Amino acid sequence: MKALKSTFLVFVVLITFFNCSKEKADEDFITILDPSKFYQELNISYGQDVNQNFDLYLPANRTNNTKVMVLVHGGGWSAGDKSEMNPIKDLIRQDFSDLAIVNINYRLADENTKPYPMQTDDITTIINYLKDNKTKYTISEAIGFIGTSAGAHLSLLWSYAFNTTNKVNMVCSIVGPTNFTDSAYLNNTNPDVQELIDLFGIDATTSFLEEVSPYHQATATSPPTILFYGGQDPLIPTTQGTDMRDKLESLGVTHEFTLYPNAGHGWIGLELIDTWIKLKAFIETHL
């Protein structure tokens, strides 16, 4: 019996040694990219869907403190592509040479597939992927978000409701929906607007609409937020911006708000220059 016990103990020790050795070997085989060099990788897959991919841009001379800006495209939750965010990506690379950039695609909604929680789940998967690979990429876990339209809604919603580890340092909404219980939405007569809202479910309950609304998910610990809206936007009522501003003010959340009175669902020229000047300063301060 003693011999049997001794044999068993030796077996346990050997198995433990083997597992530890394997874990150490796995660590040794991690390919750590040269942090002194710029690195770019396009269409990194993070799921089975054709849209579950993202582009990664890592700056030269990065360190474990290098922060990451996540770009989220618009398209009414059912269309769009990360390539639409390339102009913003290029501006960041030009003016913030020390930032890493992740430009994401996500699964698109249709009449049979709701955007929520599918699209916030995709963002969570990407953030977890970056965390798991931070040693390989030589980056920190600190992130910021810039989103446009539906992508701005997703950026705000994820930053307010899913930022459980408080790694989001800032979030930017450019014409993003914020509150689906806004009377301007509930009582709208615009079929294009109603079609977008119906993606979240025809006759959705108030509690569900609140769950998918950044306005109702914001708390006193929400990250610094910068908001840009157009006064003549046919899809996003002005109250989506002003009410979000007022909510952040009441919560004591650091924020900035800009309304371009004559702009629609996007703008060019001097207003676009103004947007980048303000956003650039916000990134410098908070990310």
C-alpha cells in the first residue's frame, strides 16, 4: 500500500512538473513584436462572421504605457465599414504618433438580428483580445473611443455600461443616438428614423430602450465624454445631444459639448476643423 502511495505521489509530481514546464514553454513561445518599430496588421479576425475583424496600428517606440484608441464606424447598426474611419485614423497617426489605433468592424444587424447585445458583445471580445495580447503588442489596457453615428452610440453605451474595469479614459460621440426614450424618437413621424429604431425591436419595452440608451446608463463614474451634434440632423434630434450633455452635467462627469446649428448628420469645412481641434485637445488631456 505504501509503495502504491509513493508511486501515486511521484506520478502527481511528474504531472505537475510537466504542466508547469508546458506553461513556461508557452510563455517562451509568445512572439513579442519589436516595440521600436511601427507595426500594422489589417483584418485581424476575432470571430466567425465576415464582419468580425479589425485593423491594428502600433506606433514605433511604444511601451507598456502606450494607450489605445478604438474607432467605431456608423451605418445605422446595419451597414457601414471600418474603412469609413480611415480619415480619423490618419489624423490620429499624424497628431498622436504615440497612440495605438484599433479600427473595428462588428456584426451588422438586420430584421432578424438585433444590434444589441450582439454589437456590444463584439466590442467586449475585441477589448479582451487586446488585453490578452498586451504583452505581444507592448500596449497598456488604457483605451479611448471615437464613434460616429451608430458607432458613437455603441462607443458611449460600452463605455458607460460595460467598462467594468474602468480602463476607458475618454469617449467621443459624433452624432450618436443617446436616448431611445426621448419623445423626439418615440413620437417621430420620420419613416427612416423609425426603421432604425425598429432594429432594436418593434414595440420594445421601456426598460429595454433604457438598457440600450447611453443616457440611462451613464453614472457618476462614467469616463470623460466629448459630444458633437448638428442642429439640422434629420436622423438625430438635437435633444439627443443636449439631454446627454445635461445628464453628464448633473452627474458631475467631465464633458464637452458642441452643437453646429446649421449642420446635418455630419459636416465639412470650418466646422470639421473645429471638431478636430477640440477633439485633439480632449484626447491630449484625458487619454
